[in-house]
Amino acid sequence: MNVLVLNGSPSGKDSITLQTVLYIEKLFPHISFQTLDVSQRIRQYEKDFSVCEEALKKADLILFCYPVYTFLVPSQLHRFIELMKEHGEILKGKYATQLTTSKHFYDTTAHQFIEDNCDDMGLKYIKGLSADMEDLMKEKGQKEAEAFFHYVIWNMENGCYEPPAVRETHKELKAASAANEEAVHKTGTCVIVADYDENSVRLKSMIERFEKKVPMHTKTVNLREFPFAGGCLGCFNCAADGRCIYKDGFDSFLRENIQTADATVYAFEIKDHSMGYRFKLYDDRQFCNGHRTVTMGKPVAYLIDGELSEERNLLNVIEARAEVGGNFLAGVACSENDPDHETDQMAARLGYAVLHQYQPPKSFWGVGGLTIFRDLIYQMQGLMKADHEFYKKNGFYDSFPQKHKAKTAAMYLVGGMMRNQKLRKKIGGRMTEGMVMPYKAVIGKAGKKKR
């Protein structure tokens, strides 16, 4: 397999983002990697694109690698994408993904920008990795980088990719889906939380297909059949021990029938730009779960009947809902495009996520949401005792900025050096070179580990 890395950092080889790609390259020596410093050499490539064109033709996978700059990609990479579109015919049908570093401030908009442009160019897009700048220096970040690339390879080997945001008919995919009806080996459990009635023909058809395709034992819970006594009252009765003031048995029903599963799928028809009031009732009654994220680490997916491409806000809710809960979003299959193919891919990805316990790092939705709740729970620990204990147990309080005293002191030292004109002149352009030195040590260890 040939991987073309489009290094979108103006720092070129001294890019911190690129170090994660170099680390992955060491772990997968049987795969060929080629890197183009497209941002650093953008003026050169504007005059002569031939080297890039040849590399793009040869590539099986295009990997966009860049630091997030002000909500999006750096302007130089933005320009390179314009040049790519002028040569779009050579890109169609190839796979693409992305790897970024940032402090998770609106990395979501940057990733969506790349995904949308991949759709424009006819690329088969696979969800990328959004890492913190320092993740590669930690064992957890190293494992996430390796798991990410295993996931990319699995998607390519199984023909899986995200459905295009611009909806179109995939006749060849429909034919492939229809021919793939063999029995699936079942391991693990998946609960389908649904909202449907006798008229929900398309949604029920998607659910039935998913049950056949997913490599797990399934159980469907129709929210219309549960005797909800009412919606959340905001009374905080559940704050102390997680028990609701209603006596309709929802607490035990939630824990015994839904939260025990290895994965969860939500199935509904779009109504009033939302998933319908019953799902909102279901979510609201999980008030404590919104704070304690008791299904953290378990993947989720969605089966949706309706025109999701017209509902950007609903899609934001779906993505944020998964991220804040600590759940990998394995896919969203929708009736408006090619429901059979999307359902099949979603089922396969969900099975992979459970089998390999795949859990990429959070993006802006998850990091921002958890930070808000973390600060809130810490302040309200006297009232929200159960939440406070859960946050302590899972180490959520470790990320308080004021606890990183060594890093703060180091930044004071660097800041002082940068303000010293003589020292600054002496350092010159070697600042970025010094920044990547610790990463190179990690990459060196990765190469020895594989040998």
C-alpha cells in the first residue's frame, strides 16, 4: 500500500503533527510512505505541480497532516487543495483520511472542511485522528495513533468509508450490498434503542438489515412501549445517588436493558429537525448519565429515516452526544442515500470497534463539553456527590490547567528567552527544530520496538 502524506504544516519537517505520522511509519514498515511538504513549498507547487500529480496518481491513501490554524487548515494547505481540485480526475476512488494536532479548539470544523473537500474530489474518506500536540509523548497517545492506523487499514481492506455529504446514488454499491447476504458470526451484544410505529416501514427495514449484518447479538427496545411517567423535572433528586424521583422503573430499565450492552444503536425518524420528543424524553431522563457517562468507551451508531443532509444541527447534536459521552461514533446510516450500503458499513464498523475496543481521542465537542461539566461538578460536589466520585475515579480532574506547574514554569522560561533580543537572534529559525527533538526520541524507540 502506498500512503501519500500531505504535510500541511508551514514548519515542514519540523512539524509536530508530522512526528505522529513518522511514528506510525515506524510501526508499519511494510507500508510505503511518501511525504510532500505542501505548505512549506506551496509557491513551488503553484508553478510546477508535476511532482505532486505523479505522487497523487501513485497513492492508495492520501493522508492530510496539519496543525489546526484558526478553525481550519493553514492557508497554504487550503491553496494546495485548490490545486488538487484542478487535477481531480486522478483522485477519484482513492482513500483519504487526516491526522491533526491542536488543543482541540474547533478541530471539528477543520476536520469537516477536509471531509467536505474529499467528497468534492470523489475521495473515499475515512474518519481521521485529532490529537493533542503532546499526545505522542504519552503511552496513551502512542496507542491511539497505532490504533487509528489499524482502523484505517481495516476500512480500506473492507471497502468502508464515510457516506458522502453530497448525496448521490451508488448503483454499484447497491449491487454489492445485495450480493452480500451471507450469515454473520455473532459475538458481543448490541442494543437498538428505537422510536417507531406500524407506519415506520423504511426505519424497520433498516433495523432488520442491521440485525442481520452486525456481528453481535441484538436486542431492540422501542421507546414507545416504555411507560414513561413524565419528562425530567430538573429537581436534582438524582444528583446524590442517580435515582429518579419518578417511580416508573426507568432507572433499573436503563441499567439492565441498555447500559449493559457492548454497543448501542439509536434508530428514529427525523421530526421537527430533531430525533423526536420521545428520544428527547429518554435523554432528559438520563440526566445523571449525561454527567457520569456510564457507557464511556462503548461505541454508538445511528439508523435514521429522513433527509439528514438538510439537518446540520441534528448532525452536530449526534456527534457531540457521542463525544461528550466518551463513545466512538461508528457511523450514521440514513434512508435518503443508499440505506442498505450505509447500514452494512455501519454494522461492520461497529463490530470492529467492539472487537478492538477502538476509542480515538476526543475532539472539540468532547473536550469542550467534558471541561464544562468537570468545572461544574467540581464546584457543585457538595450537591452532586455521585458525579464527583465518578469524576475522581476516572481522573477527570487531572486536566485542571493550574495543576501543570512544571509546564507553566517551562513556558515562562521559553517566553523569557523569546523576549531577549540577543538570544532570539542567536536561536534564529531553530525554535521549531528544538520543539520536535523530544518527539524524535519517541519515534526512535518505535523503530527499535518493531525490530
